Amino acid sequence: MRLIAILALILSTTAAQAQTQADPEAATGLTVRPAVEAQEHMIVAAHPLASKAGGDMLARGGSAADAAIAALLVLNVVEPQSSGIGGGAFALVHGPDGLTSWDARETAPDKAAPDMFMEGGAPLPFLEAVASGRSVGVPGLVRLMEVLHARHGKLPWEDLFAPAIDYAEHGFAVTPRLAASVARFAGRLEGTDAAEVFLPGGKPLQDGQVFCQPNLAATLQHIADNRADAFYSGDVPREILAALARGPRPSAMTEEDFLTYTVIERPPVCHPFAALRICGMGPPSSGATTVGQILMLMTEFERADVAEGQAGLWHLFAEASRLAYADRAKYLGDSDFVKVPVKGLLDPAYIASRAALIDPRKASAGKAEAGEPPWREGRLYAPDQSQTRPGTTHLSVIDRDGLAISLTASIETAFGSGRMAGGVLLNNQLTDFSFRPEDAEGTPIANAVAPGKRPRSSMSPTIFYEGDRIAGLTGSPGGSRIPEYVAKHIVSLWFSTGPDEAAVMAMPHVSHRNRGAITLEPGMAAEVVEALRALGHSVEEAPMTSGLHTIIARPDGTLVGLVDPRREGQAIGR
């Protein structure tokens, strides 16, 4: 049976299973959230207050850019552990001139050293690196908001800041997720700038507590009054630099690094899957190439004798992930500094050669080696096995004029570096670089630190098309698992319709990442787990807190908002 038919059969069954999870006592503990339908506009963001702010801008006649900016600013206030103006983002924008992508990834200081995360010939422990001033890259989110507003904004710049300033100044009720996050990371926050804000009186913020952030409100008001330049020159960067100059391991960042920061317009990276064209973010993101390889590898088995049932599907998914992440580790980095074989990694003949390494009825042994895509310099780099930690958010928005934005923003680890200035949590994105500049044989690593370079990312904002028509947009937080979340989500959505669109959001996740074992989210059917073991897989279980926020655009013009039940997001449309 062809894989496409198998997918349709399997996913109709698993979506029905997912619907049973509306019972809180179900295995995963996830409640399927009903899809939200609209005709004019839609926004899906990671917190109800952020969705409301974006929805209000759309209702006032604002554009998708206006809505995205307002929502991002509110997220800085109400979901500070995940994103904010102290971090960066990637955005895919479908507008009147077609599709483009914007790189607002943080940059290393001009004085950054390739071995800045090495001491005594060994890499620093990850959390020690995070806590250092060296972990912080020059933030890009404010410049990105400026670019989006200049190109697509309709409402006044200062109006977009009003909801976030109000919540920061007058407070909002702490949600269970924020309270749990503060409690979980309280030990790491102790002794940092963030302790005074998130551990008032030495105690973590509590669920329902009214949380005010007057310093953040003042900074946001300053940017609202003076536009983006207020964040990149003057008092704000000086405060940030003062926070980074303190030990341990102070940063080499200077005012010049802020003044020279730019958002880069890059060509999107697109690839086929079934009847869709999937478009995502190219380097320094590994999103589009990794998502693309997983999906394209799976479709190579349309005519193979694939074992029917969920186990056969997730076996193929894991094997495809294994190969895609092997290539990701070797080849992906900032394409302004290293040559990345984007076309080669998605070349159909190369995909076919990699698919030949997959046995549809047997798990592969050990970790995969990177392939050799059609690119003459492909052997110059050594694999980078570093993994990212989740501290990210995603939003999707479409306005009444058809402007669509899929945007993923991050401060890297939860609560970033723990350093703050002007009420702003500062990222630790530079720990996304390889700590080692080269391997034991002296071969350079593509994702090594360099002055002005942007670290490799897993963020995967995605827009997919049927012909020339937008069929949907999606993305997720989740660290290095983000490309897997997005790829699996697209597979599931494409073969599910109607009520199943919401049900697939609760389906248990599957992950491999070339780590030597399949990791399953709790709730996977016992017979599937045993069948995967029978195929030779080592199976582990772990929670996987994705935050997929999706808009489906149906041919009749209906917009459908889907929210991941693992987080507290909301879809708002009209």
C-alpha cells in the first residue's frame, strides 16, 4: 500500500484516539481545544492576552504586522520565560510581493573569540556558559518589529505598545504555566538580575498573583515614543552593556555592536510534500532544511512495502529524522560565514540516496553519519552535536487583506541568561554555537563562534501552499525538536480534515534527532510502543512541550485556528 494511503488511514485512526484525550484522565492528560473558525482575520499566539492584543489590532483595521508586533510585546510581559525584546526571531511573510523571510537572529559581538566557551581545553558546562555575559547576543526583535511595521504596518507605532505597557505597569494575573516555570527554574534564577523580579522576597511568583514590571513598562514606553533606535543607541544599550560587563565571564559586546545590528532579508527555502509546497527559514536556521528532509524522505516510501499502522509510520518518521539531524549537525550554520549546501540537502536525487539507507521494517543501528550532498565543499566541516534548550514562542496571523506572518521568537533557554537591564530579560542565544571551534582532528565546525556571526537555530516558522494559494502557516517552540514537531504536524494535518484538525494537536509526539533512540511522548498506545521495539528501536519516554500555533486557510476562504493543548495559547478571529 502506498505511504500516502497509509498516512490517511493511520491518521484518521490516531486523530480519533486523540479526541478521547478530552477526558483529563486520558493517558496524555491533554484536552483537545476546539478549532476556531473565522472569515476575515485570525491570530494564534501563546497566551490569551497576547492573542487578544493582536486580535484587537486586527479588529481596528490593523495589518497582520500590527497584530504580530502587539502580540509579541504582550508576550514579553506575560510569557517572559520564552521570548521578548531581549532576544531575536525569524519571520516568514506572505504579502503583495510574494513570500520573503526575515532573519532577526542575535549576533555575536565583533570581539567574540572562537574559543570563548572553552576553558582549560574543554567546553564550559552548559549552565555556566548560560550564566555568563558571553552567552548574550545582540538582540534583533525590536529591529524586526520596525521592519515589519515600515513595510506592512497600518496603525501608529506607539499604539502597538499600549497593551504591553498597560500589563507591565498595572499588572496581570500570573498563569499556572508562568508560575510553574518560575518554580522550576528558581534555583537557576537565584543570584541573577532576574531574581528580584521573578522571586520577590525570595519566593517564586504564585499562580494568580498580580505581577507588575515597572522597569519593563518604562523601557517599552521609551521605545514607543522614540521608535526602534531607542533600543539600539543611548541609555538602553548602555544599561544592557553594564549588565553584561559583570562577572562571571563578562561579554566583549560594545555600543558599536548595537549600532551596526541589522535584520537580513533572506530567500525562503521551499520543498515539496504530497500536493503541498512547504516554505520555511533558511540558514542560520536549520528549520526548512531539516523539516524538508524529513518530509521528503518519508515520501520516498510511497511504493515501498511499509508495515501498516502507527508503528510503521513513526518508524519511518524516526528514521528520516535520524538522517536529517545527521546532516543538520554537519552542514548548518550562518550562511554569511560558511557555505551551506541548502539546495544539495533538498536535492531529490540526494534524498533518494539517503532514503535507500532506511529499511522500512528494521531500525537502523547507532547514529547516522552525515551524507555528501551534491556540493563540492561538503567535506570541510565536522559535526556539531550541541543541542538547544527551549525558551521560545510562536505566533501565526493572517489579516483581511491576505497578509500572512509566521513568526518564531526566542530568548533561548527559559529566562534566557538570567541577566536583565531596564526590565528586559537578555537572551543566551550564543550558547547555540558549538562550544568547540573544531573537532579532535582539527576540522572546523560550521556552527563555530565568529565575530558578527549568527548561531544556528532550530526555529521553523512555516507557510505551506497548494499551488499559489496559502493553505496554512505554523511553527512551534521546543528547542532542537522544533523541526520534528513541525514536520510531524504537517504530516498529520495534511491527512486530517474537519474535527480531526483539532484532534491531531493532541497526538503524542515522536522524536529521534539522531540520538540513538526513539523518544515518545507519554500517551502513545502500548501496542505501538511494543511494535516499535519489535522493529529494533530503543524506546524512551519523555514529555515534549511543543507550542504549535496553526492557521489553516481552506479553499472557501475560511480560516481555522488551532492551538497546541500543551501550552496556554488561544486563537482569535472574526
